[in-house]
Amino acid sequence: MYGWEMLSFNIHDGFLEAIVRGNRSGLLTAADYNNLCQCENLDDVKMHLTATEYGPYLQNEPSPLHTTTIVEKCTLKLVDEYKHMMCQATEPLCTFLQYITYGHMIDNVVLIVTGTLHERDVNELLEKCHPLGMFDSIASLAVAQNMHELYRLVLVDTPLAPYFSECITSEDLDDMNIEIMRNTLYKAYLEDFYKFCEKLGGATAEIMCDLLSFEADRRAVSITINSIGTELTRDDRRKLYSNFGLLYPYGHEELAVCEDVDQVRGVMEKYPPYQSIFAKISYGESQMLDKAFYEEEVRRLCLSFEQQFHYAVFFAYIRLREQEIRNLMWISECVAQNQKNRVHDSVIRIRRCGGPQATVRGGKQQEVAANDEDEWPAAPRAMVTSSWARRWGGGHFGHTCSAFVKKGEYKGQTVAVKIIAKVKDYLIQFHCIRGFWLLDK
């Protein structure tokens, strides 16, 4: 998995990797979310956020607050962190960070063009654009009447110019053509980003290609479901799918002919990584599909921090911070509209330190927060007095051993324990035990 980047990665990129891993520790905890969900008004939300890393951005905001203000200030923190990374980055990390913003550029272009089509004020639209997707000539998008003009007058000098080669037509811009343009641009962007990550090689290529493949598959499912019952033909639908991913090519052929959500479900359940996603959703609950995909994406993004010497942590951190801002927007809207009973519907928790630890009891898996010692099950405490047997394996930060529990609820059982030893102190201590799995005898 690792190539020569282990020898040279820290020379140019070690500082920024440390910065982004440190920033990740500033993500909201489960306790923060619990406090936010109990707020009675937006001033309470502001009070709780001032105790987090969002504090400097919100502390001077006067009352009454609005949801848009909270989202805007939280997004400003993300933009400041991104600009700091860009100022410190060298090639090829600088280009990698630029690729991350291209998706926001596409969304901003579509927002301006759609808003202009519906006679919205350009200045109002510019305020709604994502700051990471801004470019100099974005306000000129309002003058375009078709895709030729859109490209010739505005986008020819932007990073999106190469992606327009597949979607330039002489047809006037309407809602259907704009949506096709969005998905065509995203297809070209994801394929270009995928090829760039492959060229980087090493752990970056392995992790990023997996994340981008998941994004491509998620968009394929979304395109299929949203185009059901429209005038989009099967061939048109197939052209919007990215030419990579777990579903490529046979899954795309099956999705292209689907005529309802149940058929889409049948196709996706053939692929084990996505079978678990659809298992969470009952038939007729397709509106919960987006949340299930977001939860899976967050899980994969968190796992990318478990490896070192790669650029995927920058991509993962920005995505996780964006998900956190979406969580805050949903919570703030529910509080503002007095809909606290729905506050948990769309909130996706993000684990700050490590992935979820699992305790297998009688074949059932129970998640335990790795960064919350109070939520650890009783068995690790009992294993402090265990006898340690043979070592099973190890990694950069620890190793796994088998153990025999001497006392407690799980007395007499064989378990596997992951040990993370402190620097210059290799004695096994209680706080070094990060998780455990009960094994069948």
C-alpha cells in the first residue's frame, strides 16, 4: 500500500498533515450535539457554539440570530482553514486542494444560471454561492442564454473549461438542460480527479479512488431515481454515469433500465458494500436514502484518518466539516421553527477520534464511541487484570494481542485487544486499551 512516500512525505507535506489532523480534533463531539439538540432558541445555539472552535466567528454576532448567519460564520471558518492550507501547500498537494473546490464551482454555476432563468437578482444569488467555489467572472454568468455563450463568455478562463467539452449544445438553457449540464460537469470532474489521484499513486491513490468511486456510485443512484418518470431516455441516463466505480460497467447497464425505486434497490443489493445501506431502509422509504449514503460516506471519511502519508485526509476533513455545517443548519432550522421533535432526523454524527469500536455479543454488533471513556463497556476494565497471550498483529501505533479474562462479566472468555502504547512507555495501561472484540471459543 505504501510506496516511497514514507521517505519523503513529511519533507513537504508533514506540517499540513499535522495541521489537518489537529483541526479534525476540533469537530463537534457527541456531547456538543446533545447540548445543541436541547436548545430552546438560536441564542442558546450560539452560546453552546462559542465554547467550540466556532466561538471566535460567532461571539460578536448580535441578537436576534438567523440560521443563515450561523451557517455563514461556520462556513467562514472552513474557508479560513482551506486558505491557510493553500498558502502552505506545494505541488502536487496544491493541485489536489484545488480539485476539492471544483465541485463547489459547478454548484455555483448551476445556482447562478438557474436563478437567472427564474429572474432572481444576481446579487442575491451571489450571496448564496459557496465561498470555496467563487471565481472572478462568476457574476457574468447571468448574461448567458445557452451553453455556447456560457462557455465562450465566462467559463473558458476557469478550471471548469475542460469539463464543458461534453455538454456544449446550441439548446437554450432550461431546467432540464441545466440539470443535465450539472451532472455532465460532475461526471467529467470526478473522472478527471480520479485520474489525477491514480497518478499520485501510493496510499493517496488507494484511499481517494475508493472515496471517489463511492461518490460516483452514489451519484449514479441519485441520477437514476431522479430521472424516473421524466423524458430522459435510457441512453441519456447512461451517459451521465461516471466511467469508474464499483457499479461500472455492469451496474450502470442495469440502473439505466430501472423504472422504479424497487428496481434500483434490487440492483444495488447485488453489491455487498451497498447492501448494508439499503438494508437500513424499508420499502417505500426512498426519502431516507440520502441520509444512509451520507452516513456511509462519513464512515469512510473517518477511516481515511487511520492511515498516514497520503492526501486523502485533506479531502476527508473538508467533507466532514461540510457535513458538520449541514448538521448545524438542520439543528438551527428545527430550533428556529420549534420542530425539536425532528432535530435528530437528519443529523449525522461524526466520530472525532478513530472509528467506531465494536463489541460483539451473541452475534450482535454494538458501537462504542472510541473517544468517550465513559461509554466503554465493562469488559476492557476487567481485562486490565487479564493474562496476555500471543501477539496477533501490529501497525504504526499499536498492536493486537489475544487475552484471557480473569474476572468480571466476561470471565473465562478469550478476547482480542488492540493496544496503543504511549511514546517511551511501553507498559500496557488501562487508557491504552482502545477497543475489544469477544471471540468464539
